[in-house]
Amino acid sequence: MKLYCAEDYDAMSRKAANFISAQVIMKPDCVLGLATGSTPIGTYKQLIEKFNNGDLDFSQVKTANLDEYKGLTKDNDQSYYYFMHTNLFKHINIKEENTNIPNGMEPDAEKECKGYDKVIEELGGVDLQLLGLGHNGHIGFNEPDDSFAKGTHIVDLQESTIEANKRFFASADDVPRQAYTMGIKTIMMARKVLLIVSGADKAEILHKVICGPVTPQVPASILQMHNDVTVIADKAALSKFTQQELEQL
């Protein structure tokens, strides 16, 4: 596991965008696993800027998003389909048919989950998976549990996740209670993983993820077992680490 300390959120976003840019330049037809939420917005802005400057070409890139709320239409401004098109896709030259996001309106959970796993398989797997980190250690919508989920599945969102996401909705009652998400096995099969973390409110959970035991109660802790993980975090998110711990990583 490689750990990089950035001065602040903007520096973290620039470094993450540089990391993703290198992947696109090295393999123009790469498969990017993408994340939503507030953390990657700065990274996406940086990627858009690089594209506008002529430094990046996304015409051959394919993407697979981690998750989508169940029951939200694509045009709902809180759907992850809407998020990705607003914050990245419509600003770059990626082809619509090369972007993949779970269908939140598919009522048949088994059909959607098997179908999305097949999509990722047919893409040849994910070259670089971008991840944010939930306050309870979730990645994608893989919530703390008694075991690690494997493939794409439907999940009941925990109250802590609903509480964290309610700021995007009119009220907590409007936050969907379920979501489709890539499983831990799918995430772990990505050739590279990039975890980005910002803010003092993530400091305690980030320390557990990197320095604590591997446990499904802290889903992101499984990343300790991946052979190519890069963590880019700002100083605030790394505030619970001792100097010795940082030097050992």
C-alpha cells in the first residue's frame, strides 16, 4: 500500500487526477471504476481541466460506476447517473455507450446484479478503481456486515450512511433506503485501487482501515490485502496517524 499525504483537499484532488491521468495515457482504452459523493468532485474537475487543455483523451476509455440508488430515475438530480454526467461525462469526450452505471429502476434485483457483473466481466475487468471512504468504512455501498459481499448486490443502507447523505436531499426521509453496489470481490479484482480521503471527520475511520484488523465490520480494511493500492489523503484525514505509522507505510 502506497500512502501520499496532500496538504489539503485541492492538493489531494490534483494528485488523484494526475494518478488517473497517467492510467489513461498509459492505456487509452482502459476501464476506470468510478465513484460518486463529495470527495471525488475536485478530482473530476481536475480531469475536465486536463481534457480542456488537450492533455487527455477519453474517446476510448470505458467506465463502470460503483453504485446507484435503487428507485431513482436517471433524470433525478440525486441519482448517480445524473451526478456522473453533471460532474464529468458531459464535459469530456467519453462515449455514452462506454459508460456503465447500475440501473436503479430495475425492480428485479437478481437480474440487475447478475447483469452488472456480466458487464464488468465483458469489459475485461477494471484497470483502476477509484474509491471514496464512508464514515463507517464503507466502499461503494458495502456497509459493515458479518461477511464481505462478493459480487454486485442490493444493500440496505445503514442509518449512518443515510445521515451522511441526507445533506444532498430535501430531508432524510427522501434518501433512498436501498442501493445497488459492486461487491467487495469485484472491487478487489481491480488491477489498481486508488482511495481518496479528505477531512478530519474521516481521520478515525481511515486509521482503522489502514492500521486496524481486516474485518467486514470495516469494509475498506480489505484493501490491506490488495497488491496495488494507493491512498491519497490530506493532512486532516491523516491526523490520527503517528509519525512512525506514516513512515512504515
